[in-house]
Amino acid sequence: MNTLAHPVSRWHQRMWGALLVQRLPGVSRPSMSLEQLPQGLFLLWLSFMGLLVFAASLMGQHGLWQRLVRADPTGLTIVIVLLFLGSSLWAGLRSWRLGLQWQALQQPAQRSETGKPSWATDYLTARAHKATDKRVLQQVLSDRAHGPQEMAWWLNGTQLKLGLLGKVIGFSVLAFELGRMDGFDPQQSAQMLKSLTGGLGIALLTTITGLAANILLGLQLMRIDRFADGLVAEILIRGEAQAMHETLDKASP
């Protein structure tokens, strides 16, 4: 029933990370059984971040982070990693706030984290007035549920673009070093080979880091969007049920 959120989802699905993530089993479901628990979405995000922290600690034990920093003099890989960490923390905060809205939907008397009535309360109260435009209410509800994710999706695409930028820089360094070669000197072959592989390393590392960050953040944002879809759909269903009850009450003698 949440038809207003579909164009946003289609725009998201044009991104590489979303295209890969949406094919995973269970990701396209509006709501999972775990997410229906109190703060279930946040717990799911927390477990996912725990796996990432464990993988990052293993990489640190094997010295992969140090090699990554030394192999990329441009610093783009560090920028991508920091951007991913910041966006992931925001995704956790967003998961918590959506969880509060889900709890408020199950408990109508509960207020949101700002002390104001929940989205469901605002929608159902406004829908009870005859002069209210239902399309405007649905648009406001959809913007509340999906609007904040727009910037996160843009940052997710920026990670991929930074990886491609590093690829261009790496191949530019490689082409520059090849252009400096006047001939093959066996005594300088080791130094020349090191310069060539340096440019190739920049291209590969930044591309891999950008792709990995894009996919991992896309997985979090896709799950948040699906949860928001389910939340909006449940609010709309309750609005229709409320309108039906009001019609039956008026029709009854």
C-alpha cells in the first residue's frame, strides 16, 4: 500500500551496491521476524557491525591495515573507510529511531524520542478530519520514513566514486611512469617495476575498498528502507481500518 516509497526504491536499485544487495535472500522482505521485536532492527544492525568489527580486528592482526595505508599514498582508502564508519554509525542511529516508531505503533500511548506524538498518531489523527488531503498525509509519512536515508544513499554512491577516482589516479601514475621510460635498462628495472606496480596497487586497492564499502553500507541502508516500507504500510493499513470502522459506525442505526 506504500506506493509513494516505490520510486525512491527504484532509484536506489540503480546503484551497484543495492543491485548486489537486493539479490540476497530476505533483504527484499518489508519486515523480518527479528525486526518486529522491540528494537529488533537495531539489534540486527548491532550484530552486523559486530561481524565487521571482528573482521577488521583479524585484518589488523595480520597487518593488512598497515599495508593498505602504505600502499595508497593518495589516502583515498582511509577517506572511504572513515566515510563508511560515519555512515554506518548514522545507520545505527536511524535504526534505533525507526525502532522507536515501531514500538509507538504497537503502543499508541507511547510518544516518540522527541516527546511528540509518533508518526502513526499524527497520521491517524490528521486522517480523522474530513478536510484533510490523504495524498498529502501519505507524502508526509513517506518523507518522514525515507527522507533521511537519501543523504546516506548519496554518501554510499560517493564511496564508489572515490574508489573509481583512485583507479583513475593509479592508472594515471602507471601511464606517467611508462611515458618516462626511454629504454630498457637492466640496472634500473627493479626501481621501474616498483614504480609501475605502485600505480597499479593504488588503482586496485581504492577500487576494492570502494566496492566493499558500497556493498556493506548498501546492505544496511536497504534493510532500513525495507523496514521503513513495512512501517509505513502498517500505518496506512491502520488508517484504512480506522476509516472503515468510522463508516460502519455511521451506517449503523
